[in-house]
Amino acid sequence: MGVFVFLPLVLPLTAWPIARLAEQHLHPRTATRMLTGVAAVMAVCSTVCLGLVMVVGTAQLPGNPLPDGWSDPQVRAAVPYDEVVGKAAIPALCAVLVACGRTLWRHGRVRRRAHRALAGLRETAVAVLPDDVPYAYALPGGRRDRVVVTTALLDCLEPAERRALFAHERAHLAARHHRFLLAVQLAARANPFLRPLRTAVAYTAERWADEDAARAVGSRRTVAHAIGKAALVSRGAAVAPLAGFATTGPVPRRVAALLEPAPAVRRWPPLFTVVGLAAWGAAAGTAVSAMSSANSAVTMALILYAATPL
């Protein structure tokens, strides 16, 4: 395997340029899907390679349950600096598993608490809560997807702005944005180099919902006004977000984008542009990461098979 086993751990750096440029130059739907796919693949690849290195490190520990042949010099030679990195991979992989498990647990707990809070209300598509704290979010799952909003926020908006608010939250539910957001959260826990992609997807998912809401209500300016007003009245509201649903993102940038013409929809940016080169760089990094992890996994499986006593 050689040093190729370490490539998936650092190749997420190739996605940093597109993480920033996608926010500015790509349609939010394209950017969200692209960045989430890149983050998910790279996170899986880096975790696989971390696990392979951990096997070599675990085999060196006295009293481990692995076959004795797995600690042979031929196996350890497959990983450079096996004695150091092999043992270091053990706590690193444990930290990844704990962080991802904690993220899933917190996500499930928030969803359960949100559903319990609505248990006494009618099963309608929109749940209006009599609360002095202004907030709104989209709640998936349960018997049906629901939009939750408080009377304090509705009282601050005009009728057209309320329609924009509901269209925005329904866009979150229709496009299943919670899956994209959860995927990049897990990816960032698996590899810290993927955190810029998590931040970018949190923004592009909101922009995606903004564009869908603008198309639904027929006025980009109305959506911009609704976002700005909701951000002002919701400032300081301590409401737990549900996988990013309540995250408003950089409001001035969202409002400015809505006051401009709608972005062009492209499945892939042109090659001979800055964003195109960044996109192809991220794609190349993802492909190399996938090939490196696959090659390392197959090579390690063959080496361990040969070293396992019959």
C-alpha cells in the first residue's frame, strides 16, 4: 500500500477551493448536491483507510484477539512507519466513531423532542405554536412532514412574507435538505478537513430553499424582505436547530443574492473557468481518494489472507 493509504486522509484539501467558489458561482441546488457527494465519498474513504491502518496497529498490541500472523513483518511493511501510525490510528478511529455516533444521537434526540412538542396538536401540514419566541423550522418524519412556526414570527410578517416563509420551509422538506445537512455533518466529524464543505452546504441549502420560495411566490424581493425581517426579529432566540433547519446562514449574502437575477441552472460548471477548474480539482481528488482506499483495502485483504494461518 505504501503512502497511498494516507492519501484519503489529506485529499479533502483538494475540495476547499470549490467549497467557497460553489457558494458564489453555482446554482444552490447544484452546489449542495456536489459538495455533499464529495464530502460523503471522501469521508468514507478516509475512514476506511484509517481502519486499515488501525488493523496493523492493533495486531502489534499484546493480547489482541487478531490472528498472530497479522503482526508479521510482511504485514507491517505494508504501512509506512507502522509502529507509530498504526497505534495512533486506534484512538483516531475511536474518536471518529464516537463523534459520528454522538452526532446521530443528538440529531435523533432533537427530532424526537420536536415531535413530542407537537403531540397534542392536529396533524396538519403547518403547526402554529403560541410562543413569544419568533422562530420557524421544517420538521421531517413522523406521520407527515410539517412546518413549525410561532405566532411571534407570524405577527411580524406581512401576508406575502408569510407565504414566502412557508414556501421556504416547504422547500426544505420537498428537497430533503435534512439528509444533505446530516451527511456533511457526519463527514466533517469523520475528517476535520471536510469542515469547510459542511459550512458551505449549510449556506447553499438555505439558498436552495430561498430560490424555490422565490419561484413559488413569484417575487424574489418579497422573499428577501421576509428573510431580512425574520432574521431581525429572531436575533438572540435560543432555539435548538434540527440538523441545521433553524440556521439562517449569512443573511446579508442571502438577501443580496435574492435582489439579483436568478442564478443559471447548470449541472456542471464550464471547464475553463475558476469554478470549473475547482470543481474538476475536487472531482479528481474524490476519484483518487476512492481509488486509493479501494486499492488499499484490496491489498490489505490479500496480505492478511496470506498471513492468516490455515
